[in-house]
Amino acid sequence: MSRKSIQLLIPLLSILSALVVSSLIIVLAGRDPFMIFRKMFQATFGSAYGSGQVLFRMTTLIFVALAVALPFQARLFNIGAEGQLLMGAFAAAMTGAILPAWVPSPAAITLCIISAMAAGAGWALLAGVLKVRFGVNEVIGTIMLNFISQGITGYLLTWHFAIPSTVHTAPITDAAAIPAFDTLTGWFANSPANLSTLLAIGVALLFYMLIFQSRFGYEMRAVGLQPEAARYGGINAGMHTLTAIGIGGAAAGLGAANIVLGYRHSFEAGMTGGVGFTGIAVALLAGAHPLWILLSALFFGVLDYGGLTINAWIPKDIFMIIEALTILLVIAFSALGRRLS
């Protein structure tokens, strides 16, 4: 079997194996796994509202998974998508709140998106500079920056920008709100799904072109595979490190388009819910491939919302087990695939 075939089979085998193990856990919990999965399917794809909830969760996961995937091509492990998303969400919310009402909607949305991307990229570049200038491992740098971002946004929200007696900032101007699918088309009735999903798909396609169809992507992958050979060939490894992690941070910041501009319309405490860490799992399952991330994010979106819908029969924690098992099996099958190829 070819190496490419093995790489394609690994995610499928991992998901199927995780579902089998999880089915056994459901049986031990005294429930029928077929009934549980049927109800979950009906609650997600069987209703317009459920499909919209899955699409909403999938959208944010695409952005944060791309933030992990692009640096991974340069063998950089960006564990900081959660912090980059937080900074981007806060920047987008504050930009949207201070914009005058007369600013037209396309300009207002664009300004908020640029603010989110700049905040995410700037936060990621701190870890990039620490690595390039001082040799600090990017895993340590990005993890620590996650905690710092939580502290900074929490402090600013609590002491400076929260509306009295609330845990959120002032709402963004109406012109900065991204329309929901329900508002424009009637699809996904009453769900938070919005047009930022189209932006997420577009960014995934752009990342694919950047990584696999451009000179920059070729050089970046060369730096990741053989850094010494790349330097000998005249490729600036430090520049590619900073660029890759900066673009990744911008993608994470873009998640604000979905959760702030498209749904919450303000910044509030705990709004990201750890989705940046789930994005790492989404990227790993997809093999850090931008197009496969679309399917991987859909799978995790189904597990996330589907777990809530069947909480009356079994704990949602079982679906967290499925997510964790899937990633562990991806790692195990990947190691086995390298031995066989």
C-alpha cells in the first residue's frame, strides 16, 4: 500500500475505531449506542436549527484549526490559537463598539475583521520572535501566551469595558454585524449560523493555494522538512518562521468574525469556551491539510453540538472521550503507517 493511501486511511480508521470504543462505553453505561447515535443524527442534520448549530461550531473550528495547520507545515506547533482567538475577539468587539453609526456595513465589517486579524497575528508573533531571537520553543511560548491573553482580556473586561452589572462589553454597531443565514435566506432557522462560514471556506481554499501552489509554501515546507538544507539553498528560515506563525495567528483572530460579529455582537467572559484547543485536534485529524480541515471541523462540530442534544440519556463527556480517542488513534495509526510505508 502506498504512503498516500495510508495517509488517507488514517483519519477514517481513527474515527471508526473511536466510535467502536465509545459504543462499548455507551453499552457499559446501560444505553443502546444505535439509539444514541440515531438521536444525535436527528438532532443535528435532521433539523434546520441543529444543522445551523453544527455549522456555527464548525466555522470557528475551521479558523483555529488553520491557525495550527499552516505553522505545522514549517514544523511549528502553534498551541496558542485559543489566546490568539481571544485577542482577536476582544479587538473586533472594541472596534465594532467605537465605530460611528454612519460607517457603512461593508467598511465596518472589514475594519473589525482587520482588527481581529491584526490582534491575533500580533499575539502569535510574540511567540515567533521569542523563538527566532531567543530560541524559546514555540510550544512553551504559545501556551504561556494563552494564559496571559486570558488575564489581559479578563482584566480589561472586568475593570474597564464591561457594561455595569454584566460580563460583556458594549454591543458592536449594527453595521458591523455579519448577517445570519436565517435573516437572508431563511435557512437554519433561529440558529447562530452566519455568513462568516463562507469566509472560513474561502480562507481554507486560500491556505491550500498558499501552502501547495506557491513558492512561499514550497519554501516554508522545505524549512520544516530540512532547515539546514533550506538555509544552504538561500531560504531565510527565520523569516518563514515568523510569517507562518503570524499568518496562523491572523487566522485564529478571524474566528471573531463568527462568534463576535456573527453571533454575540460583543465580547464576554468565557465566550471562546476552549475552542482554540479543540482546533488543535481538528488540525491533527486532518493531517494539517487545509481542505481536509473542512471535514474534520464538521466532524467535531457534530460531536460538540450532538453531545449536548443527547445529554438527557448519556453524559456529554462520552463525546469528549470520542474526540480524545480519535486524536490518540490518529497518532498511533500515523506511527504504524510510517513503519509500513
